[in-house]
Amino acid sequence: MSVNSARCLLVFALFAAPACDSTDIHTTSSASQITAPTPIPTAPSPPSPNPPGPAMPLPPAPNPSGPMPSPAPPAPSPPAPNPTGPVAPPIRLPGFLIVGTPIQQSIVRGGNVRFVVTLRSINGFRGDVTLFARILPRNELWNGSSWSPQPVTLEPNETATSTLTIATSRATPAGVQAITVEGRSGEIQDTANLLLTVR
């Protein structure tokens, strides 16, 4: 084996070179110098276009799953400030009620007409009732009117009657005359309305 062949084997073992030739080995007078092949520089990797940053937190779920809370019970109604109780019946004072029959009559001028007036005692009223026949709207007494009896005596919770006689003349105005029958006993009074048509 030649000296060059031995050196090539040694270089191959050290650098794993596929081959070597005599141009890679330079001998000098003092020692042999072996030069290694120049490595090919590699290009740097380009930076990523969007370098990763810190991860954004995920938004909370709009409707978290789970049992829905029960609605609060309604507040109790406050008690009435003035609770109602049994209403006392109104106090009824003694008095009387007047009703005339018939309510309406007609007459020819110069004649007479009669109405029956009934009085009823209320709440134990007892006393004498004086009756009047007045012409509306002037509220004047009807001339020629008479009552029988006059006054009328009422007993507690009883009824009594009196007959009203209306006398007309040639001077009595024709037409419908409104008559108010009025009864008085002290401060107590009542009225009833009648109609008389004069022809």
C-alpha cells in the first residue's frame, strides 16, 4: 500500500468523506496537513407571518346549562287599612207616606172631582196629619179644595184615608193641572203628585 492510499483511508475514517484525492493532501517537508472541505452555509428560516401570541380567553356561554332558578313567590297583599265589617242599618225615624188614587183624572169646567189619599204610618209614627192641595208650579192652594176628614189621625204602623174634592168653575184654566198633595205633622212631611185635566 502506498503512502497516499493510507492517508486517504485515515481521512475517510475521521471526516466520513466519500473520497479524497491527492489534491487534498499537501505534504511539507516537516509534516502532512489535511484540509477539511468547506461546509455549505444554510439559509436562515424566514419568520412566521403571524407569530403566535397569548391565547384570547373564550367568552362565557350565553345560556349556561343547568336548572333555572325558581321565581320568587309574590309578596303577600297588605291588609286593608280599614277592614269592612257589618254595616249598621240606617236609623229610620217615625214618619208617614202619602199615596193618591187615581193619579190622573179629567173634568169639564164647572164640575167637581174627587181623589182618595191614603196615609201610612212608618216606624211607629202616631199623630195628626194636616193635608193641603197645591197647584204647581206656583205652589198655591187650590181654591175650592176640601178634605174629609181633616186632619187625619194615624196610629202606629196603620193606614188612614182622606178624600180630596176639587171644585172647578168657568174661570178654571183649561189644560193639564199638576197638583201636589202635601201632608204635615210638626217637622215631618211627605208629598204625592196628581194630574187633573180640565176641558
